[in-house]
Amino acid sequence: MAVSQTNLAWATLLDLGPPERGRRRLNDRLAHALRTAIRDGRLAEGAAVPPSRALAEELGCSRWVVTEAYGQLIAEGYLAARVGSATRVSWSPETPQPQPHAPSAPARPSIRYDLAPGLPDLRAFPRRRWADAVRAVTGSAVHYDLGLPDPAGHAVLRGTVAQYLRRSRGADAGAASVSVCAGVTDGLVRTCRALRARGIADLGTEDPGWGRLRDAATSAGLRVHPVPVDHDGLRVDDLARTPARAVVVSAAHQFPTGTVLSPARRAGLVRWAREVDGFVIEDDYDAEFRYDRHPVAVMQGMDSSRVFLLGSVSKTLSPALGLGWLVASPALIPALRAANPVAAAPPVLDQLALATFIDRGWYDAHLRAARRRFRSRRDLLVRTLGAQVPEGRVAGTAAGLHILLHLPDGTDTRGTVRAAAATGLRLVDLDDYRAHGPGERALVLGYGNITDTEIPPAVALLRKALRSER
């Protein structure tokens, strides 16, 4: 076990017991009590026993009693002492037994290169700026900020998020319409519960699409109806043929195909919601990363009474922060609160840190730098694929943190994923995101959390895996 100076055996109950024949002296009784505690495992190997002076004071005896007991146990091998360090337990009741040799399965190779989608560049997380924001709010937070948090989120962050969404995403949002949540999945569960309470039991989802959104909707009690996606995004005509009165859509950058919902489909989706008296739930998961032009504005701005807007910092900063938002029409806020009475907001200090991070311009600066870095990395990945995998066709390059690599018919994409994993390369098959069986042969390649220098060797392993499966 790791040795820690704070791993002190202060709280161990030592039963010195009454004087007995052959063990009348206090130091003998103390040694016996410590020995028993070690044998019982109450004092684990590596634990530091209290300094002799401190233990003598606690027991109300002379220091000599403790040093004699410690000396006895050191001689017996139960304790070990080093100059300048604490005296520590050096014996464990668990003695490892030799195991008979048996053949075992070959160890799975560790992942050297990760081309799976879903993560931003975690190496580029703005640690210093975030630490500055946390330090600032910890010092400036008023005492009532440290009490029970508002379930809807802190008013400061709600106002900051609303202002950010208005200026950067074209949203129709005010502080009263924003609820702070733990991320997109949390926001979707809350929304689905509110819809279920309104009598809406069927939800359309994109196919292919992010499986966790389907699982989240199902957990909230809704029936899920996968709706096909083509080069213009979700097919609204197919949605209209389902019993769904709500739909989840990633309009600005569909996952995983990378398509952008066309203007006609956007208008058609809002019109559908009005005709069925339903709702659109917009997952705005990585729309900040658009490389050919400015990001497409959110659909929520077209009809804020019919469109819920979900967002988070999981793709822009880090999923470890657990910070997101749900924007709904103020008229729907009471229903959201009633359907989620025990929903809790993220920690208040984290909320205030994010508000500070945005208000001081650090978030915008981080996004600008990230866009430049991701655009360059995407270009490198596309060039390398063109040279190493010429039979592949790249799509979905305009935005986001992943691309699609379409492969010739007959390619065993599942076998390719397995072969790549055996060499230390993580890949994801497009079929993993389909609700209904296999479709066009393609791989979903993420480039958010891989370095530029890792791309050429990663693509070389991809080429090797493809050839081995042929």
C-alpha cells in the first residue's frame, strides 16, 4: 500500500486490559494490545503508529512505557522504524499463498491511439484559468451561496448562460427560462419526465444516433421511435408517420453522420410540432466547432414555445465538470419543476466558476483556440486518410470533433474494429449507433482527444486492420 505520513493509527482501539500474571507491567500490556491489533488487521501494514510522546500523553504514562513496547514489536518484526520517519506497521495477517500455474488468456493490449468520438482535447483543458475562476468565486461568494442550492441553478449562471446563448447561438433565452443541469443526458431525462406528465408517451430519435439519448428517454417512461437520417438530416416525413409528439434532434451537427439539418427540414420540423401539439428537443452538443462558416443558429430561436434546448460544456471543456443547461419556455418551467421534484443542480461553486469563466471572456478565447487546433487536426486526419486509405470516402468534415469514413461494400467493419483493437487502436463502427440493423459500411473517427503526432501512426494501424480483414 502507498505509504502516507497522514496514515496514522490514532483511532485504533487498544484494550490494555487489567494486569495479568506474567504481564503486569504496562509496557507489556501495551505491546500485547498493539500486537493483537496488528494480527487482527485493525492496524494495517504501512500504517504509522503515533509518536511515542503523543501516545504516552494520551495513555497517561511515561514515554518509556511506549518506547519499550515499540522496541519489543520492532524486534518481533511487527513494526519498523527509520530515522526521520514515523514508526510503521511492517506485518500483515494476509500472507500471499503460492498459486498453481495455470494457462491464462493473452492480455488485452492497452489502447495506444484513440480514434473513438465523444471527447474534446483533454490535454488542452484550461487548468490555470479554471483554477483562477474557482479561486475567485471561493473568495467572493457570499455566505448564503454556501447553503442549499436552488434546484434550477444559481441565478448568476442562469443569467450568464442565457446571455451567452443569445449572442452566440441565436437563442431566445432569458435567465428565467434556463435550468442548470449535469449535462445533456440529465436535461433530456428531466424534459422527458415533464412531457410524460403532459400525456406525451412517444418520442422520435435520430437513427443512427447517440444511444444514451434513447436510453435516457426510455428510463423516463417514453416509447422511442427511431427516425432515419439522410444527407439533409432527420426525415420529417418519416417522423410524421410515427405516433411521436416529441423528437430529439441534433440540428446543427448530427451525431454521428455529421450532417446539418437543412433549412427546409428545420422549418418542417417546427411546423410538425405545431400540427401535432408537440415539442422538439434540440441537442446542441458541439455546434461551437464549425469550420467552414459561422455556426448555424439554434432551432429554439424559431419557436421557443415548442423547442427545448439542451447544451453543456462536455464537448467544449470537459465532461468531468458535469455542467449543462436546459432552456425551456417560461410557461413550461412549472411543469419541468413539478415533474422533477428531486432533481439537483451541480455544486454551486462550480456553477459560479463557469459563470466567471464565461463573463471574463476566457470561454470565448478557449473556443477560438480550440477551433483553430481542431481545424488543423481535422485537415491532417483527412490528408492522412486520403494517402493511406484511398478506398475510403470521408464525410461530415464541416463541423464537430469527428468524421465518417465510408468504406467499400463488403468491408467487415466489425472485424476491422476488432483487428485494430488487437494492435492498440480504438475505432467505432457506425453500426454501433444504429437502432435497426447494419447499414452502409463506415467508421466514426473522432479526432478531439488525439494529438497531431499520433494521427499518422493511428491511420497506419487502421490501414493494417482493413487489409487484415480483407
